[in-house]
Amino acid sequence: MTLPFELVAQGKVREVYAVDDDRLLLVASDRISAYDVVLPTPVPDKGRVLTALSVWWFEQLAPVLAEHGAEHHLLATGDALLAEGVPAELAGRSMLVRRLEMLPVECVARGYLSGSGTVEYQRSGAIVDVELPAGLVEGSRLPEPVFTPSTKAEVGEHDEAIGFAQVVDAVGAERAEALRALTLALYRRGAEIAEEAGIVLADTKFEFGTSPSTAGPATLVLGDEVLTPDSSRFWPAITWSPGAPQASFDKQYVRDWLTTSGWDRVAPAPELPEAVVAATRERYVTAYEKLTGRSWS
Ligand code: Q0Z
């Protein structure tokens, strides 16, 4: 699909276009990645479901943002974008957002130990400068959610965990404190809502910016996508069992099939069978329906 806008950033599964000086269009595709590789088979409706989920979360999190004197970047989505020249085929998986000056840190919150957090913990008993109690295992719930920021890696690289002092160096002490407090407050509210829906929100990554147009002291603005399975770890609460890697809410069928396929995890990945695609699509729809209490269609 060619858009009447300039492409300004491209991720593995989504793109950013410039609409004008003040606004961007974030377009989510139906592409899916597994083991860091984009698969050749799209998952129908993934882009629309994740966009709808992000939009819903922006609404849910608005009170938390307001308590902290912060805002979000979402301006419009769906059919409202047709008037801006967004083609109908893309409107449902697009968000029109305020163009921000993005802060150069990934704001990660973890309520459970997993992945690179577990690796760091096993090595040092901490995640960089955040000390954790002894005896935790992959999948453990942490006594309190923790702020474990990371650098923004270049495409193809992995984000690297940084200490709070590096956040201070990057954005200043006052803003670093505000980012930590806001990240943890947003995570706590998100995890509470997810828990009520039978989903463990193990961890998530937020990106913040500041708005060049906001008058007075710079306001923190929540950007990017929020609390989707692509920016977070979602686990089914019913199978949560610390001590081994947890089943992924959305990608478990894909990972299981790729493992049994004998693929060596070096690109290119094989095409997914229809049944795996259908089951995975269903998982995205189920996550949307459980969280929002709305029917997908
Ligand atoms: C976010 C990203 C994606 C690749 C740019 N409101 C904003 N203002 C300025 N910049 C951004 C945003 Cl959201 C911005 N990214 C991350 C998103 C594909 C990279 F969809 N890049």
C-alpha cells in the first residue's frame, strides 16, 4: 500500500509516516515476528487488533497520565483518518499521533522476572542497579514492580539495560524521577486491569516524548503503542507457573510450531500452516475481547 506521506521510521512489523510538521501516522502491519525474525506469513487482523488495543489502553490510562500531569500522543484512529488522506484499507490499523521529541530511553516496567531480566538476575542478583530478593526464578512475581530502563537499540540490535544514573545523564534528574514514577504507575494500572481479565502483564515498555507545542514547562507525553503483546509480555494467568519459561498469550502456537518444524532460527523462517495462523489470530482477538470486554466483530 502506498501512502501519500513520507516514511520516517520502519520497525519489524510497523511503520511511521510524516503527515505534516506536527503529526505522524503509526501503521501496524499484520506481520508477526518470532525469535527476532519476521515470519513470511501474516496474521490476518493483527494490525487492526493491536491498534484497537493500544487506542483502548490510551483511554484507560488517561486518568493515570492526568494524575502525573502527563498526556498521550493519540489524536485519531479508524475512519476519522479518511479525511486526512489515509486509505480505507489502512485506517483501521493506523493511529494519527502528535509528533513528539522522543526521549532517548526505553521505559521498562517489570512485575515478573523473565527473559533478559532473569539472565541479569542470575548473574548479579539485580537488574543493573535494582536489587532483587534471593530465590526468584523465571516467571516469579516480584515483590514490587521495578523500573528497568534500557537504551534504544538500532534496528537489528537488542536494547541494553541501563541504570537509573544513565537515565539521569540522558534526561536530567527531575525528568528521570518523573519517568520512573509514571512508568510504574502506568504498569500498575495496566497489570491490575489485565489481571481482572485473566492475563498476567509480566512486563512492558513505554516510550515517552515531550511536545514541542505545549506551552509552559515541558509535559511528558506517552507515545508509541501501549500495552500490546508486541510491547509487553502477556501470559495466560491460568497456566502461570514460575520455574520455567511461561507460555506466551499470543505467540505460543507459533513458537511451538517453529520448534517442531526443525527451523534453525536463522532467517528465513518457514511459512506457517493455516491452523497455526488461525489459532494465533484467535489469540489476539481473545486478548482484545478479554481486556476490553468488547466483542471484536
Ligand atoms: C516512535 C517506532 C514504529 C518504528 C518514531 N509521537 C511520536 N513522535 C515522534 N516520534 C515517534 C512518535 Cl510515536 C516515533 N517511533 C518508534 C514506531 C515503527 C519505530 F511504528 N519512531
